[in-house]
Amino acid sequence: MNEPVTLITGCRKGIGRFLAEHYVAQGHLVFGCSRKPSDFQAPNYRHFCLDVANESEVRPLFSAIRKHTGRLDHLINNAGIASMNHALLTPMTTVRAIFETNVAGTFLFCREAAKIMKTASFGRIVNFISVASPLNLEGEAVYAASKSAVQTLTQILAREFAPFGITVNAVGPNPVLTDLIGGVPNEKINQILQRQAIARMGSAEDVLNVINFFLKKESSMITSQSLFLGGIC
């Protein structure tokens, strides 16, 4: 089996769905997951329903990868949730849910992926962060903090995994029209865009461009990096 093996989290819709469809079309064997079933079907795509932070649900996915491929080339940690409320209106249930999915889920998938990748002395891991962190966006304290944690996690895991030939990097999209920002008022979106060097919405293609760079075999010297789209002013 020569085709690349790629695992993408949170790929039922949005950017994750776009990435799954793209890499399937490129000939990758793609494993995807989300909390709910996906209607995307292809001969070289397998979908799992799970909570990315639930270890007992995640382990069978990695067992399936070992059984059917014996290796894993790429992990794209796209799954994430947000809550855009003033801190005084944010319940602790929301805080815990965001950190469980965004931080614990990312860590769990990085850890399990690295166990498979190190056997081949090769792997590419790309985590998702957000411009909400460097912009210190009001109303997004918990979400921004969780993504800051993912950025730190990326930097430390890059050092820990480097001896195994595994790179760990992060992409930080600017606002992209997905369900994640569907409830954000246009006025706030425009305020964010005006704080960027390139004052426009991003696209799934923009995100893909960064991920493709990180996944390349020639990017073996690129690790521990966080690339934010749009420019931060």
C-alpha cells in the first residue's frame, strides 16, 4: 500500500469535510471522525463516530488504523468547539466542554498517532489554533485560552516527537465561513478583519495551502511552527 494514510478529526462538515474530500480525491486513504455520522462516502474513506476526548472511543479508531494499514502518515486535528460569550455569561459546563474537545482531544490524538508514526520514523501532525488567541478577542476568553494551550502543546510535542521523525505544526485560520462562526454578528467579524494585515475572510483553500506545506516530505525541518492566516496587526 503506497497511498498516504491521513487521519482528520471533525470532518462531518466545514473545513474538516473539505479536507477529507480533498485528500480522498488526491488518492489518500482517509480516516475521519466526528460526533455524528457523515454522509460522505468513498472507497478510500472510513468514518468513525466518537468524542475526540473520550479515550475509550478513540482507541478503536487507532486500532483499526493499525489493523488495516500498519502505519499513519498524517494527522490533522481539526475538531474544535467554541462559545462566544462574555466571561460573566459563560458557565463552567461550557469551559470544561471547550477544553475537553480542543485541548484534551488534540493531545489524545497526537499521542496515539505518534505511537503509530514512530514505527516508520515519519509523521506529520497539524493542529488547529485560532487568531482569537493573539488578537485577545473579547467574548472569546475560554475559546482563545484553549487554542493558546494547543499552540503550547504543539511546541512541546514538536520537541518530544522530533527524534521519531514526526513534525508537529499548527495553522491558525482567520474567520472562515463555517458553523463555528455562524452566530457571530457581522459587525464583530468586520472588526476582526480590520485587525488583520489582509482584511478579508479566509477560505478552506487558504487553510489547505498551509496544511499541504506542513505535510510535504520536504518539510522535514519545519516543526513547532504556528502560522496564522491574514496577518495579525
